[in-house]
Amino acid sequence: MNKLRRSRRFWGGLLLFVSALALAAILTFQESRQVAVARVFSLKNLLISQDHTEGEYSILVDEQGRILDMMARRIYINDEFIAADNHRYKVIRIEGNRAICRQIGIEQLSQGEEKVDVPSKAVAPVQAGGTQVIGIYHSHDDESYVPTQGTESIPGRGGVLQVGTALANRLRSLGLTVIDDQTSHAPHDDAAYRRSRRTATGLLQKGAAAIFDLHRDGVPDPTFYRRTIDGQDVTMIRLVVGRENQNMSANLDFAKRLKAAADARYPGLIRGIFIGAGSYNQDLSPRAMLLEVGTHTNTLPEAERGATLFADIVPPVLGVAARPAAARTPSTAADWKGVLFVILAVILGGGAYLIVSAGGWNKAVARLKQFTSIEWVNLLGWRRARRPVLPREKGWEPGNRKEMVKYDRKPAPESLSNEERADWQKD
């Protein structure tokens, strides 16, 4: 009986122990799933794939509710931005798609380059100052302009590529070397920045002093980015700096100098500077910048004109003197007509003078022949001494190639003796 009880207690305890282990395993599994779900949700919130999403945009307001800025990207607490008027704000809380911001100062921008400590661990440091190579690439090469292209996205052939070409062409006209890399990094997702990282690294390895990643925003209102500068409608340009990289201070300094130069030459061209979560491959270089050229509701020509104006401020900020290409005459036909007219006038005027001075046409022709045969030849020293006709030996025939000529050799006066030469010189 005791053995039976002990057996029941043993198996009951074992069953209870196994059940406890199973319950612990189930609870652990459920907790791990909840943690995994929480992590996935958190990661989704941090994805930058929401950049430039048409129809979904954030509104940045001050503490009184006044609208400061708008952009088609997810905003996070501690993000900052420098507005067009150089007031600097910081995001203190988020309510839906509204980011409440607090002013933290006013930036004093300068075009002069200040000394910035660049971390030695940069993957591909920028070249020495004065280098005239600029790199352009597109992490989101599908971004397009609806009024011109009919859609906001054309994978691999977006209008933003043409905006990059406009920027490159203007920089080349200023004497800089530009590498306009239009490698596709589709699809338009967060991984596009990882795929474009190889492109950015390649540009730096080719000697690029600065690299620009061109995008366009996704704010629905086309007037938000449109400005009239120098009598033409252009799009404003936003400068974006990633605050999660070791080059953030240098990148921000670069952005400030670009804005200062633009404010001095083309006031209103720069929409502002956004300092947001992310890296945007700017850890590769202290002069790496993300540009948003207008929004999807602007026209492509407006964006191209905005990028062309922006190109004018790049050389002075980099400390490179712009060397405009030699001006080319559209057509040289008018110049050649002018030259031919002058030549014809000289010929006609000279002919008329010759006829009048000679006293008639026949005399003018005779004088002209005399001038060309004697005076002109003498003037150039082309007159040749005539060879004396010498007697030929017998047996010479006109058909013979070898003409036997008998010269009458006479001693030259120099061959005479000194006394005879003296007498000859007296004669």
C-alpha cells in the first residue's frame, strides 16, 4: 500500500512538474510573440519609407497653432528645422499628423566655411578643398511631377532624374566636373537608401567634393513650393540633414552655408533646413546633402529652373571659382558675310582707282600686268636671274634627255694675281 502511494505521489509530482514547465513555456512563447510584435510595430514607425508619400504629410505648427512648415515625411520628437526666415524650431510633441514645435533660437548664417571637426572614421572622406567634382544621384528615382508627367511615380524614369540633369548641366557650364549617376534604386522603400549607399560611395571614390541626393516632396499644395525668382516660376528647395550620423555637425554647417549663399543671391529659393531622424548616407561625407526640389504637384520645368538656380551657389560655397565655358557664337554666318563685304569693297575701290589713275580700261589692265609681273615679283624677292644661253655641242638633238652643254670658262677676276688685280680694280 505504501508503495502504491509513493508511486502515485511520484507520478503526480512529475505530472505537476511537467505541466508547470509546459505552462511556463507557453507563457514565455506568448510573451516573446508580444515582444516581437511590439518590435515590428516600433520598427515600422521608424521606417523612412514614408518619405514623400503623396497625400500623407505632416504639418509643423508652433505652440500657438500657427503653421510653420509641411512635409511628406514622418516627424519625430526632437527633430528640428530651420525655417526660411532662419528661426530654428524643435519638435516637442506629436498629435496625429501635427508636430508641435518650440522656437529654440535664430540662426546667424554665413557663407564662409568654418572649421569643423570631421570624424576620422568616415567611410569615404571628401577630397581636399578646391576639388571641382560634384556627384549627383537619386535614392528614389521614381519620383515624378504630376502636372507634367501625369503621375507621381515612374520607377526608374522619374522626373527627378531630369531635374538632376538640369543641375548637372548648369554646374558643368560653370566649369565643374559633374558625375550624374542615374542608377535605379527601386523600389521606393526604406531599403532604397541602403541600395543607393553603394552609388554614393562610388561617387566619393571618384573624387567628388560633394554629393547631392535629389528628391521631391509630396505636399499636395503646389503653391507651397512655388516662387517667382528673377521673373520665372521656380520650385523652392529644401535641404535635409540626417541627425543620426557622425557627420551631422559638418553636414549641417554645409547646409547653412548653402542657404546663406542662396539667400544672398536668390532670396526665397531655399524652403528651409530639416534636421530629422535617419542618416541618408550622410555619414559617408561631411558634404553630403539631400535635396527636395519642389513637390509632386509642381511642374517639371519649374523644378528644373529651381535646380538651375541652386547650381549657381554651389561653387562659391565649396570654395571653387566658377569658370564659365567660353561663350559660343550662335552662328558665324553674319561674321563671314561682313568679312566678304569688306574684301569685295576693297577690290572694287582699288579697281576704280586704278582705272581713273591710268586713264582708261586698257591702260589699267596694262599697268596691272606690269605690276604683277615686275613690281610684285620684285617686292617679294622672287625674281630669278636668267641663265645665259650657251652653245651646244654637235650631235645634240631636242629629244635627248642629257643635254651636252659646252661652257666657255673664263678665269674670274679673283683668279688674277694681286698686281693684275690692282690694275683691274683701277679700270
